[in-house]
Amino acid sequence: MHRTQLYIDGAFTAPEAGGTFPAIDPATEQPFAEVAAGQGADIDRAVRAARRAFDSGVWSGLSGTVRAGHLRRIAQGLRDRLAEIAALEVRDNGKPLPEAEWDVGDAAFTFDYYADLAEAEDSRAEEEVDVGDARFRATIRREPLGVVGAITPWNYPLLMAVWKVAPALAAGCTLVLKPSEICSMSCEVLAQIIHAAGLPPGVFNLVTGTGPEAGQPLADHPLCDKLAFTGSVATGRKVMNAAASGIRTVALELGGKSPFLVFADCDIEKAVEWILFGIFWNKGEVCSATSRVLVERSLYPRLLERLRQAAEAITIGAGNEPGVKLGPIVSRGQYEKILAAIASGTASGARLVSGGERPAGLPTGYFLKPTIFADVPVEASIWREEIFGPVVCVNPFDTEEEALRLANDSAFGLAGAVMSDDLERCERVACRLRAGIVWINCSQPTFVQLPWGGFKTSGIGRELGRAGFEAYFETKQITRFDPAESWGWYLAGGQ
Ligand SMILES: NC(=O)c1ccc[n+]([C@@H]2O[C@H](COP(=O)([O-])OP(=O)(O)OC[C@H]3O[C@@H](n4cnc5c(N)ncnc54)[C@H](O)[C@@H]3O)[C@@H](O)[C@H]2O)c1
Ligand SMILES: C[N+](C)(C)CC=O
């Protein structure tokens, strides 16, 4: 059985304490690899290596063009190993193979995109600012932020890591990546590709391990300049507390309970397609999943019935089987959490329209039928709390105003979607949704060029796009006084 390694200071290595934990295939419930269980001592070694690499200027001192060359080699390395990584991601996470292939392609494109931005940095003029006094020349300079501690989740194990690694490297930062213990495998391949691309030792480091044993020591490490976290609100709070006590920059990409507003004038088939994609893509293990659907009352019964039929036609199975559109839930823990949420939904008085149980013919593996609840009490936890699984809640509304009120009545504000043939209404609703991402007449398409992040408890800061690059810079002012002038405050004439 393959035993993964940590990657610290340019070398693949076992954890100091030598421990491992199993990687489990959620379709078979069987272990298929041993993952290196890094701990505080490994994190410390990795952060110190990243610190040395940053302080020596071996990476931040390179031109953007040279760094871009490295990033493009990483992108190519991902493309060269796409089939292998996608298969590994399917085994580790359970997602259908075409979705995993899509993720690896996106990850490669993310490196290319940030390579372009790194290159453009070289021709970016230093910004000179007129401070209204000719004796001073003032400039604003951007410098890479330093050492980044990146902590990532299991739903897009490679892609969520790359959303941090690519812009951080492009900006000239060094980093330590701590992926989720539930899905760590593809990040080891990423480390191999980065190693093969010839980055100097210490620039990128990988420490796999559990949250308490590896994540917390990374969040607490005094030599990190920034913490970049994606995961749950509960862990995000711990990471933010750690950042606060060390006064470190922090970026949080957290959960969601995103609304999808469907107006009666839309094409019902298109609405059903996007509702399905919005909640069953990646098994609903998507931070931005549109898990609360609000439907204009005149369309509500018809749409619910069509949604039920379409959901029941989805092919469920192991992610590597052809035609499968819904793989197993990632882990036993997550499976049990979702079943408990379904039970609480039924107990709340919500109407179970479809699913809610293990599909027939799949006795092993964490399989679940796509699940639809309707007429959900708005105070019920299934309406309010993130489930992070293939469970959608559907409710009716009567007016645009009511739909917006229900949509915005949430602690989260990551994403939202609106569907209507009236594009003016769509634009109006999009502006009034309190969320960082709004889709019109679709749900979930994500582009590397656009900023990603949430309002309210869905997070702080933005990834992707130019904003995701700027997030890895410090801003410095350099103010120069003309040596030919004298200040004349204490010494008259300046001598
Ligand atoms: N907003 C986004 O872009 C986005 C994207 C993907 C996932 N998510 C969110 O992620 C969550 C699911 O991911 P998850 O279950 O892996 O989240 P999680 O919070 O359980 O774990 C995330 C990471 O934090 C680590 N961790 C756990 N305890 C820690 C601690 N005390 N200190 C430091 N690190 C610790 C874990 O090991 C893992 O690497 C969902 O809430 C989802 O919405 C958000
Ligand atoms: C769906 N995706 C990849 C945009 C990120 C969140 O889970």
C-alpha cells in the first residue's frame, strides 16, 4: 500500500514521529493508502524552511517572468498527470471521474492564469504619489506578503489548495500547505510536480496531518505572516483566533446556505437542470451549493414534480463507473452527519419529496439518494445550516420582495442564484442579494478570472481573479526627502 510523504525544504520525508492514517475509498469503505501524519515538529520544520526561503529572496527576488516560467511548468505537470490525479481524486473523495478531470484542468489553468499576472508585475510601474511638497518623492511599492500557512478542505482537495498555492507563489510568497486529512492524496502529487518544476527548496512545503495535530500548530506558528483557510465556520473561527493572537493577516473561505430564486416566467427544464447542478454536482459537497430553492408559487407544484422525476433519474455509483453523476459521500463521518440532518428535517415537519436513504443495490459505500425536501419551516436547521451533501430544500414565495427577504435571511452570504426570463428583474435581484457570488440563469459555473468569497459568516477576503493575487502582497510607502534641502526644525539651516 502506498505510503505518502511530507515535502519539506525541497525533500520528501516521513513525519518525525513516523505516524500514518488511512486514506479510505468512500465507494468501498476500504483503505487504499497510508497518509503521513505530520505533527507540530514537522510543521515547525516546514514553516522555518519557508521562512528561510522567503527571507533569502531566493523566490521573492526573482522576476515575475522567471516565477511565471515555474508556474507554467507546474501547470504542464498537472496536465501531463491529469488522468492519474483525477483517478486518485475519485478514489479519495468519491466524486465522478469527469468532475475530477474538470478539477485538474481548472487547477492547471489557475497556475497559467497567475503566471500571466506574475509576468505582468514586471512591467507594472512603481506608483509615484504627489504629496504636495516638492522636497519629497513618495512611491508606493507592493511586496510579497511573506510566509503563508494554507489550510484546505476535502471537497476539492487539489483545486482548493491550488487556489492558494498558485497566487501565493506568483506573488513571491513561500508557503506551507496543510490539506484535509480526509482527502490528502492529490496534494502529494502536487508536491511532486512542484518539485519537478525546480522551485528552490523551502518555497513550497506540504505537511499532511489532522486538524488538531498539524492544522492548529500551523495556525499558531509565529513565523507565518498570513493564514489562508478554507473550511467550516467552526474551524475558521479557531484559525481567526490564532491569527488574532499573533496579529497575522487572515483570509477565510467558509460555508454557505445559498439561495436560488426561481421565477415563474423561466423555462422549467432549464430551471430543473440548474437546480440539479446547483445541489447535486460534486454530491452537494460544494461551499456555494444552492441548497435553498425558492420558487414562485404558480410554478411550485409543477417544478417540484419535475425536479423529483429528474433527481430520481440520476445515476448513482462509484465515481469511476461510466455514466455516474452522483458518487458516494466523502466519509463515514460526513455520511452520518447528512443522515442526521435528513432525520432532523423530517422531524421539523418538512415534506420529504424524494430520497433521504441509501439507494437499493449499493449496500456498501457511503451512497445516498439525491434528497429533496419541500415546505420546509424556515426556522428548521435544514433550512438554516449547511448540510454539505446532496440535500435540497424547496419553498414557495409570492412576491419578489418576499423571495429576497427569505433569501437574505441567513447567517451566510457566499453565493446566490436567480432564474427568470426578465433580465432586468435578474439584475435587480442580483444587486440585492447579500452574497459575494451571484449567478443569473445558472448556478455554480466558476471562473478563475473572477473574485471568489463571501459576505457575513461565509468568510473574509477574496480568492481568484486579480483580488486573489493582491491578497498575497503587502503595500509599502517609500518617502524620500531631497538631500539638497534642509528640514530646519531643530537645526536652523540644517547644519
Ligand atoms: N468558501 C469556499 O470557497 C469553500 C470551499 C470549499 C469548502 N468550503 C467549506 O469547507 C467546509 C468543509 O470542509 P471541511 O469539512 O474539510 O472543513 P473543516 O473546517 O473540518 O476542515 C478544513 C481544514 O481545517 C483543518 N483543521 C481542523 N481543525 C483545525 C484546527 N483546530 N486548526 C487548524 N486547522 C484545522 C482540517 O484538517 C482541514 O484541513 C464546508 O463548510 C464548506 O462550505 C468553503
Ligand atoms: C465549487 N467550487 C470549486 C467553486 C468551490 C467550492 O466548493
